[in-house]
Amino acid sequence: MVPNRFDILLNHLQGLKKVAVAFSGGVDSTLLLKAAQMALGNNVLAISIRTMYIPGWELEEAVNFSRQHGIRHKIFEMPFLHQIRNNPKNRCYWCKSNLFKYMQSEAQKEGFNTVIDGTNFDDLKDYRPGLQALKELNIQSPLLELKITKDEIREFSRNLNLPTANKPAYACLLTRFPYDEEIHNSDLRRVEKAEKYLRTLGFQGSRVRVHGTLARVEIPRHDLNSILNADLFHKVSRELSEIGFTYVTLDMEGYRTGSHNESL
């Protein structure tokens, strides 16, 4: 009998004996953390990072998930690294290099020598310089190593009734800004407030891309008709203006992953 793909993942994790999971609260890391708990029981530690460029709601969801599933969870503060203040094209490399070094150090203090992350096979399709940092630090990525795709992760998550099964993908707030542009803490908070507001309207997975004082709003394509309602878009425009944007525009192509990468 050929084992199914999820069983293969569990067997792989069992072979690691004891792991710390880099846990963002997103779709991939949530599935990986739950699978690790199923495979290894209490020999699992979830590690999350609190920093200026990670949306606060992601950390809240990570905390709630760990608590509800009885998983030991550590949260560590990370400063806004000087290497990425100007949003260089290799910011993901510098971020992950520093972040995972710190995670490894803290995990070892807790008795966990292996750190794993939720990079999946589909991540190879996009521009992701952070993967080089993971390789250099010997961070293991079981979902990538087993060629598990995003669709499979969502399928596994639905089978396990995980709250993230249909959660939209989110990325760090630095992806909302053009490359090679200095970013301030106030810029990050402005974007976080704007996207949180869009979430309250039901536009999950939206992005507010920043171009100076202009906010370019990306809405999932299936929601474009809804936001094109004149009254609603005026309401959104007024709210984002109060948050601090001078101009508000709607991207007619809708949301797509890493649209600032189109300039590369």
C-alpha cells in the first residue's frame, strides 16, 4: 500500500525526533506545526517573532492557535534591521539570515537543535532570496523537501479542520513598498491599519501597496465588483486618507503575489 502524501510528511517529521517550528500563523507554518505535533507530541516548540514589519493580527492568530492546540510557544522580539531599512532587493535574505540565526540560538537554549520552516514547493516559482539564507543556516523545510504544494497544504488543512485552510496568503509588510526606498516605522503602521480596515469590510487577502503618498489597493479579483460600488469605494478612500494617504487608487488587475517584483 502506497502511503498518502500527508503520512509521508508525518513519517519525515518523526525522523527529526525533536523540532522547533518557525511559526508565523500562516497557512504553511500552521499545517507544518500541527503535523509536527501529531508526529512528535511534546517534542515540538513553536517560535514566533514580533517585529515592526509583521502584521500584529498574524501574531495574535499564532498565539491563539498554539494555545488552543496545547503547543508550547515562544515569542521573541526582533528589531527593525538596519540592513533592510532601505528595502533592498535582497531584503528577504538579510531578514531570514538574521531572524533564523536568532531562532536557532533561542531554540538551542530550550533544547531544540533542529529548526524547520514552512517553505513549500510552490515558493520556488517566485523571487525568494531568503531561501539562500535558509540553506546557509541548514534550516530544514519539510514541505519543500517533499515537494508539497500550496494546494496540498490547503487540502491537508481542510482534512484536519485547521482554521487556516482557506486563509489568504500574507507576506511581511515590507513587500508593500518599492525596492530601494527608506521605510519608517510609521509607514509600516499606516499600511497595517489600512489592510486591517479592508479586512473588517470582508476583503481578506487585500494589499495596500505604497508609492510615496499614494496607496494602490489590490483586492482579490473575485471581490472587485463589490468594491467598485461607488459608495463603498468612497468610504474606503476616505478611511485611507484619514490613515495618512494623500491619494487612493484601485489596481484593476486585483491582488497578485509580490506585484512590486514586477519591476525587477
